[in-house]
Amino acid sequence: AVSASIAQFGMTPEQFKECVVRHLHVSLGTDENKASKKAWWNATCAAVNEIVFERATKTQKTHFQKDTRAVHYLSLEFLMGRFLKNNLTNIGLTEVAAQALEQLDLDFNEICEEEPDMALGNGGLGRLAACFVDSLATLGYPAIGYGIHYEHGLFTQEIKHGRQLERPDSWREYGNPWEICRPESIQEIPLYGYVETKYDENGRIHKEWHPGRIIKGVPWDIPVVGYGAKTVNILRLWESRASDFFNWDVFNAGGYLDAQVENVQAETISKVLYPNDNTDAGKELRLIQQYFFCACSIKDIIRRYKRAHGDNWDNFPAQVVMQLNDTHPAVAIPELMRILVDRAELDWDKAWGICQKVFAYTNHTLLPEALEKWSVRLFEKVLPRHLEIIYEINSRFLEEVVEPAFPDNDEVKRKLSIIEEGHEKMVRMGNLCVIGSFKVNGVAEIHSKLVKSDLFPEFDKIWPGKLTNVTNGVTPRRWLKSCNPALSNLISKHVDEDWPVHLDKLQKLNDLADDKKFQKEFMQIKHDNKVELAKVIKELTNVDVDPTALFDIQIKRLHEYKRQQLNLIHIMALYRRLLQDPDYDMPKRVFIFGAKAAPGYYMAKEIVYAINKVADKVNNDSRIKDKLKVVFLPNYRVSLAEKMIPAADVSEQISLAGKEASGTGNMKLALNGAVTIGTLDGANIEIAEEAGEDNVVIFGLTVDEVKAKKAEGYNPWDYYYANEELKAVLDWFDTDYFTPGKPGELAEIKRSLLDYGDTYMTLADYASYSDAHKKIDALYQDSAKWARMAIVNTATMGKFNSDRSIQDYVNNIWKLDPCNVE
Ligand code: 26Y
């Protein structure tokens, strides 16, 4: 069905070329002689959009006419990356476009490089949202993604003298061809002010919120093209502006300048993405961002519902499900209650019944510092009516649900209460989400198990079955077909060509895992991809790396729990071994990092610096004869990931067991034939199950062993004194070996691993990690064995198709029907 629909856009390169040239003239106002590469890129996008916008309109119309139930994916982050190549892949016109541009003497890849990444997200959670909207459209489900139209996405990272510098990201400074402004769907959003209590003639209480400010929300629509391009869904992102009528008052009062100040404040809301990943800062502007986009989205959803169903709310839960991407959009729950109770004047129980049928919540982390809490004081200032509603939800929950389940148990009540009592009272957004949702899911088997047993055990007892699992996935369209065309073509020679939508079909490659010819072809492609990455490395860092070396890649946000520092100390140990014994037996190795540190995360930035200083020293030390290279690629982002992942031999997934909820980079790397070195954490466990124990290298403490060791009192010094190599490497941080003339510049890293308690048990896992790498070395030196492992990894990753994740959500949570468009 998919390839048939692709044929429907059957276009010749000549036709596509004509279309591009026409747009160069009529849309870009230039011509073939003057056009910059940027103009060519814009014109190519415009050509693609002739198909995309048409399909988007048709899809929206069909969904409206059939009055379909839809999922509304609420997320503060969508890490979309680039669109051009992806949309061409999904429309099935990549080859046609490449040939058309060639006829114009242009290089397709070079033109694609003109596109800035749309980086409206931090890491895993934001990229997951992007993979999910791709899969929803591919599977033909009615869905809309809601988020914020940030002016500045995640900062651009530069490395200067080894340190991270942050520069603003201006992804749409010169316009963005993929988005359309929809002023006809603007929403007005209240903030601040106070609540008035009124009584009607029957003595019924009524609350009226008198806001202190009104903000305008302007929607921008971005089409999301499904593979095969039958369904094109919409990602709707809200931009904040000053409200016209509100400013009019100020203006009439003579406050022209004040009005401008108000404008700036209003526009600040969607100005910038918060760059924290897995650490909550609790800032007022962030709460306002959360409320702003939730309120806009709910108004938008209700407007659409009323167009089909009028003022009758009875069908609302049948038509609408809202998925909360972590607790970030949790304020949507009291917002819907406010609209139902204060505006629609439903009675509380009826309103709450609706809410509890509409919301579902995904938990992405167990880390205490990432669990959102807002001070009651701040909540009351920004959203006074919502705070009242939260108190009401809470008191009814404690009385009607907790008391019967745990009679007279104040300790459990204290734990489950949405309000945390203490020095400063806090609103716990996680508890609010569990109480207000009909389903709660973790993102990998082990994570979901820990959500039940450690994070919310009492909730699991109160509502058995509410807490569940949906293992994450990644879209094979972007993360294999589009980013690794050579491997994709090889696969298509041996597997039905609809493998990008039936990824389980890759299993057929298992039969070829020992086939000499296939091994040779597979590994030749890996080599070619490494040659390409080596060029990128040279360009970005001026470091020469040998493509025949083993490429070992760790790409993810910089966080102590992800343990880039474990990778680093092991690299230092290898360096030391080579210095002590120039004949030390190991294959040539290149260690490659990509990672952004949150700008306020001190230790993460120290680790970035340490990696770069070690890299400087190692890469320029002729004594080790290029047997070891270390590369930190600056500004890691989706488009850079697309170049790194196809070139990886080894995938580093080395978080402390129990800390990484799932991981998704692990899936992308394995899918492209990298062998995982990893702990039994998150989705690594399921990857090992699928690929088989022989095709991954597992090391380190298990979740249970971590718990036991913590309980008995973990002491990192024991490991320091017990391991001569580990001690020597850690002591290196006190010297000026890697920071000439500046002894102790890296000493904080050693301190964090010893004096500050080694929160993530890096030293406890060191010996086992080092052994695991020795195993990798031996396997790599047997090239047939290695090829077999790489192939089996690609062959067995079918489970991690995000289509499977979406189908799990549909079956167990959303209960949607696919909708045929045309
Ligand atoms: C509270 C706020 C500052 C905050 C902002 C971003 C908190 C958390 C985050 C981001 C979390 C995140 O990206 N979590 C990751 O989600 C992935 C998708 O489920 C998982 O694969 C990954 O293990 C998890 O760390």
C-alpha cells in the first residue's frame, strides 16, 4: 500500500526541476544565475510543499468530516531536526529531487545542509515526541502535536579552549518554509490577578477569576508527513504576543511606554526553550510557558469539538484524549476543570469524570531533581484559580480515595497528597498527573516496573492497572532509511521494500549474518560511512582519524547519571596502558563524544572541559602512534546525529542501572549496526533480549545490586585503593598533565568521584567496564565475528520502531481508529 501511494506522486526529475525553478522565480524572487544555495533550498522546499500542504488540507478535512477521535500530544519539546530530506523520504521523491538538483548543477546533500535544525527540545523526551508524530501520521491516526513556537531553540554549542560556550539558536531568523501562521485561530490567555467568590440566587457558589494580564497565543502549523504521505497531520506551536485589547486600555490611559514594556513581557513567554534536561529550576517564566501553551491548546481542542458537537459535553471523552509528555503540561488538568466548572458550569463530579477520561501521562524519569514541584506561593500568584482547583482535587482525592484504601494512615496521605507540606509548601505535579489521568506509563519495561515499585507504589495499589509500560521507539524512516541510504539500499535488496513500516522484516537479515559476501557489503558500507564521518571530524575539530579504527560513540546530553566520566577515565586508562607498553594489544580506537551540558550545570561543564583537554593531549602524543584518538564534536544535534550514527561501531550506553528511563539513541545506533556496550538499564535490557546476549556487551551493577550496595553503604574510596590503575588515573586529575601549567584544573572531577560520594557509582562499575572493553577489542579483531554481531543488531531491532510504540499507545491507552485519507 505504501509503495503504491508513493507512486501516486510519480514525478519525473524534469518535472520536479521545473517546479523548483518556478518557485525560484515566483516564490523567492530570484533566478538561476543569482540564486544563493539558501534560495535553492527554499525553492526545493516550496516544491515539496506543493504536495505536502495539499495533503495536509485533505487530511484535516477528512478528519473533520468523519468526526474522528484524535490524540492530542501535549509537549513542551519537539526536537524535529531538519525536514527536507525527511519529507522527501516520506513522499518517496528523494531520488527524483536529487536528480533534479543534479541537473541544475547542485549537490542534493549540500542543499539539504542549508536547513537549520528545528531544535525545540533538549534531548530524548523532545526527540521522542518528534518520532511519535512521524509514526502517528505514518499509521494514519488522527493526531495533533501541541507545543511552543520558541523563537530560540536549544542553544548552539561552541567549544573554545576546551570549554562550552552557548550561543542563541535562531532557527527561523530568515523565515521557515515549513510553517504556516494561522491568525484566524488566535487564543487569549489570562494570567495573574485574583479570584472573586460569588453566590447566585440559589445560593450556589461561583468563582470568577479576574486576570491581571491577557496574553495572545498565535498558532503556527507545521505539517507532519507520514511515510507514504497519505496522512499529513499538524504540529501546532503557539507563539505569545501582547493582547491587542489589553494594550488598548493601557494606551488610552496614556501609558504608551508601559504598553511597549507589556509587549516585551508577553513576547518573552515563547522567546526561549529552557535548556535543562532532567533538572528542574522552578522558574516563574517556565510555569507561565507551561500554562500558556496548555491553555491555548485546550481552547483550540474545545473550539474544534464544539464545531461538531455544540455545547453538549457528553461526547468529549469519546473524541478527545490528551497525552501529557511528562509533567510539563500537567497544568492542563486544572485548566480543563476550570473551563468545565467555572465556564461551562458543569458540577464538579461530572467535570472530574470527564477529566479522568481524557488525560494520560507519560513518566520519563525517576531522578528526584527532575520531578517538577511548584511553590504554592508562585502558583497562587500566577494561577490563583488553578491553585484553588488543585486544593479541591486534592481534598476530594484524600477523602474519597485514599481514606477508604488506607484508613487513618496519615503517612500515606502525606505521601500521596498533591501538596507537599514543609518549610515551603509545594505542588507536586507528578501526583497531580497520576490522580488526574486514566493511564500512566513508563518508557521501558524496567523503568515502568520501578515507577510502580519505587515512585508510585501506593497509587499502583489504589488503581491496579493504571500504571503501565510503553517501551519507546524511534522512526526508522529518519534513523535508517534517510540517514543511512547505502545500508538501506543493501537491505532493500534482501528484504521486502516496505521494511520501513514493517521493521520486523529486518529479521530476514539474520539468515545472512554469516554470509561472507553480505558481511563484506555490510562492513564496506560501515567503512564508507566512517570515511564520511572522518571528513566531518576533520572539518569540525581538525583532528585526523583513521576510518579503519574502531569508532566508539557516546552521544547524549551531558549528565553525571549518563556517566560520560566513566568513558573518560577508561580512555585515560587506555592512554596510560599505551604509554607504559607501546605494544599494548588493542585495535586502533577512536572515541567520539557529542553532548551539550545545561548552561547552569557546573559538573557537566567540567566534564566537557576534561574530555577536550584529554583529547588535546592524546591526539598530539606521537608516542602512542595514533592508536588512540579522542574527539568531542561540538554542537551535537539531530542533523549531526544523522551523520554519526551510521558510522558507529560501538554504542556507549553506560548509565548507572536504574537511572536511564529508556534511552533512544541506543536503539538508533543498534539499528545502524553498532554493538552496544551497556549496563542493564532502560531499553538496553530489551535491546539485549532482542539481539541476544552474544551480540551486546553488558557490564556493571544491576538495579538490585545498586540498591544493595547503597544500603550497605557505598564507599568509592574502597575502589580507589583496590585498583592501582583506577587510582593512577584519578590522581592524574590533580596534576597538570592534561592542562599544562594549570595543575588541578580538572580536580573537581576526582573530588566528585571520591569526596562528594560518587552519586552514580562510577568507580564501582569501572573494573567491569574496563573488562567489557577488553571483550570488545577481542571481538573487533575477529572481523567475521564482528560483522556477524553488527548484522544481527540491525536485523533484530524491529521492536524499536516507534510505529510499534504508537500501536501500543493506541491499543492500551488511546483507543483510536486509523482514518483513511482519500
Ligand atoms: C523539569 C524540566 C527541567 C525537565 C526538562 C526536560 C525535565 C526533564 C526533561 C527531559 C527529560 C528527558 O529527556 N528524559 C528522557 O526521555 C527519553 C524519552 O522517554 C528517555 O529515553 C530517556 O531515558 C530520558 O532520560
